[in-house]
Amino acid sequence: MSLITPFNILKHELIGLSIRVIESTCKPYEGIEGEVIDETRSMIYIKSGKYVKAVPKTSCKFVFTLKDGVKVEVEGVKLLGRPEDRLKR
């Protein structure tokens, strides 16, 4: 299994990565941070404290922190689709 890098993050599993919402068209989503615990076609589920928050991919910009500490900024629109389908794009 290859390591996740800023160049191949869109083709990897996001579950387990640290995440922060840095921009959103819906202001209450901004600033949500925690760990990605699940992902669907259009949503990312973030464990933030003792709560799980569902965040739509289309309206947000995210910063992922990789296992080696590198931070990667990703537009949510680029994450649309099921994780297995992103490999095909």
C-alpha cells in the first residue's frame, strides 16, 4: 500500500485522517475539525469531540493532516463521488 501524499490524496482512503473545514458557503460548518470516520458520495462524517458531524463535500474546503504531519488543502467538489469511484477519475 502506498503512502498518502499531497499529490495522490484524492485517490486514497480518507478515513482516519485529521480534517478541518476552513471555508464553507454555510458558515456553521467552518472550523469543524476532528477525524474522518466515514465518507459517502456527498458527505464526510467527522468525529469532533464526542459528536459526529456530517459535512457536505460540495460547499466546503478542507485541510487534511497526513500521517507525517503535512497539511493538504482540498476543494470538497474534487472529493465528490464514492471513494471507490474517485480512483477512476
